[in-house]
Amino acid sequence: MPRYGLAIDSERCMACYNCFMACKDEHCGFDTAVSAAQPHGGQTWVRVDSKERGNDTRKIKTSNVATPCAHCHDAPCQKAAAGGAVYTRHDGIVIIDRDKAKGQRGVVSACPINAIFWNEELELPQKCTMCAHLLDEGYDMPRCAEACPNGAMVFGDLDDPGSAVNGFIGRGRVTPIDGLHGLAANVVHLNIPTVFAAGSVYLPDDEAADGAVVTLTNIKSGEVLVTRTNYFGDWEFEWLERDAGYSLEVCFDGFEAVAMSFVADVDRFLGEVTLRPASVG
């Protein structure tokens, strides 16, 4: 028996909402073997969380995180449900029984990532089913993964070391979303960014310093990162340890080194540095 899972890569997600629309197309107005129909409004069985990053308009980035139910191994919603109203199938998919769960609103608040919704009309908690009804009919993947144009969602058997989903996970950086730290799940998030630092380096005549060496040191761990400025004099470090202190040094042949320090508490542009010629003699 496979253990179905979904890997979602934030770096590939461009917030096109194809996954959201495909989910709506499959479930709105249609009961399935494993769920009552999703209402047309008020529920997002796969939502896309977009975040603007940066403290300065000179350097702004956006991250996108597609978030369905995580299908947790030891699901908090299952623990909160009475009478077997939430159960885990042999393939790892967590299902809300539409008959047994009626009236159990506490199932909604049990979810640590707010992926369960309350259907007021049906008095029923509802969420992503990983399109279990389609998988049972022989489909290769859920509708959301099928609809993603950028390959940000990959579906497969997490217990098969050679599966496409495990290969996809192996090439990325596993980064659990808030609320899932320490909780094993069958939806694996990749490459959700931490903190970036960036800046620009110029020569005295306002020409960009192409090729300046920028060295970043984690003051606590001693980890050293090195990059060079590009043609425009810009540099950037991604994946910094949140809330860690860093020291930064900019070096360019024939000019004085520039040093500064900062705390990686937020994504930040550290400004423009104009180098001064090194003193002679």
C-alpha cells in the first residue's frame, strides 16, 4: 500500500491560483465518495499565502506558499473528533466522514494550519481530501498537482525511495510551515524562505562596483558565506538564520574595506555603500 504525499516548492510557486481553481472545479457543487460538496465561497481547500519581503522599496521580493491540509500522521483534527468522524486511510490520506462529523465544529479549531473550514449550511467541517475519490478511480494525482503549470506540486508514494515525489524532495530544502514544526505530515513544503539580506556597492564616481567580495559571518555559529556583487553592484544572501547576528565585510581591490553588522530579524536591504580609495603609503 503506498503512502500518498504531496511536495510543494515555494520557489516554483508563482501564485497563479491554478491549484485553487482546479480544486474548486472538482469539488464545488459535487459530492464525492469521500466528501460533501465544497461551497462556492468561504472555503479554500488549497490556499496560496503570498508575502511581500523586504524593508526598503529598492529591494522587494515575494514568496508564495500553497497550503492544503497537511494530512498529518498523528492528526490533531482526528484526535479532536468524536466517534471516528476523522480517520486516516491506509494510504495516509486524512478524511472527514461527512456523516459522523456533522455538528463537530471543534474539528475546525484543532487544525494547526487553519486548513479546515466550517460549512454552516451542512453543519460540517470540510477540507482537502487529496482527491482521494479520483485516486481510487485510478487517477495519477490530485487536481491541484495536475493543474500546476510550473511544477511546484509533485505527488507520489512517499514510501517509495525511487518515486518522483521523493526525488523532488531530495533536490529541495524541507521547510515546514508555521504550525507544523515537529509534526510529521504527508504534505512536504520546500524552500519557504527564511530571511534575506541585500545591498549595493558603488565606486566614488557612482559607477557600480562589479565583482566586489562580500563576506557574511554568523557571529554565533561562525558560518561564513561569500558572494560577489554583480554588474549593477548588487549583492544578496538568502536563507539566513532568523534572529541571528551577522557581521558583513565588503572588499574591493584598491579600496578600503567596509564593515557593518546587523540582526537577521527581518528581510532587509542594508543600503548603498560607496567605497573610498585605499590610502597609499
